[in-house]
Amino acid sequence: MGARQVLSAGLAGDTIQEPLTRRRKVERDLFTDPMPERIEPCLALLTGTIPNGADWSYEVKWDGYRLAIYVLDRHVRIVTRGGHDWTSRFLTLAHDVLELGVDSAILDGEAVVLDERDAADFVALQKALGGKGGKRFATEGILYAFDLLYVNGRDLRALGCEERGGILEDFFGIIPHSSIRMSEDINASGPAFLKLGCDKGLEGIIAKRRSAPYRSSRGGETLKVKCVQSERFVSALLDHRDGPRR
């Protein structure tokens, strides 16, 4: 289920906070930072409780494949979390990203296939790609972009998460852009959003520290809380409480 549907389904009143204040977008030809060949992704740390407070924002946890899209002089590369080039498997994304009108960019996001409820269907995504080891390309796949790391000659990684999100938002506007959409920042109470998301069948939610720069690690500035915790995760929490497992 999309973030807007979750909100309309139940988040209201003092659960929703004031709108975020966004910065101006980055203009062309003002920066000359070298574009990285590849950026290792920032990974979410699994936790059992959702943080709450003014420095945390929240998003839907999409159930798909993590991808980075690199654009330079109208040449596009789509790279998996593990560094594999999947451009040929997401040709629709490669085509549509050029229509965003950027000279250079690195987008971080999650590729999904949506079902009739607008919920991410991982099994459908796997089938679209031909199953395990398949070589098909997913024309029905879309990308939910949740970060912008580089654009028009400027490396954005040192900026805070909220400021990067504001620049990303400038490229999308209100209406989703074909197969590439923005993963919305839900300015709400974390615990309330988690409860509602789980009630509506989401896999979980993501919490991001607004002021944090982009770091290629699992450092705790980005957290994920799943609606159904595995037995292995519960066991790990118990082991951590009692001391490290040998």
C-alpha cells in the first residue's frame, strides 16, 4: 500500500505534524564535484522499536530490490546493492529517468511491482524478472526513489537527509513520474505510523535521522522495523540482552 493510502486510511489529527520546510533545488552548472563511479548503499539497521522525535522522519519499507540509478550525459546505469549491472533488466526505468531532465544524477531507491491494492508484491517482481537466475526484464517494475546522492555536478552526501529529500522532491512534484516515483516522507508520529502500517499489511517502516549525512554503512542513522519479527531476530535480541553470543 502506498504512503498516501496509508495516511488517508487512518493517520489524522495530532498524529500528523507540520509540513517539512524544504530547501531550494540545485541549479545546473554551479558545481563541479566529480561523480563517483559507484556508491556503496546506506543500509538500514534492523531494530525492534521505532524511534520518535523531531529529528526522525518515516517512510514505507518497500518489499523489492535495492537499486541505484546513475545518469551521466544521457547514459544510464542501473546497479544492484551487490554491484551488478541490471540496466538491461529495467529498461523502462532506464528510459524514464532521462525524462527527469538532469545532466547527471545518482538516485537510490527500491524497485517493486505493485498489486491491485498498490502494495509491493515481491513474488510478482521475481516472476517479472524470470524467477531465480532469470534474465527477463521487468517492464511493469517501478522505482520508489528515497534518496538523491548526486545531481548536476554536486555531491549531496554531506547534506542532511531532510535537505537531500527536499532536492529530490523538486524533481518529482506532486504527480508520480511514470515508472519512477518518490518514496514519500511521512511527517508523523513514528509509533502511530508503524501501528497503522502493520494494520494495513505493510512489511514495515523505515526511520531516518533528518540531520544525518549519507553514509555507506549500517550506522544507525537509518533504521527499519518489520511488522512481523522473525524468530531469529527475537533470539538475537534476547542474546544481546544477556550478553554477546559466543
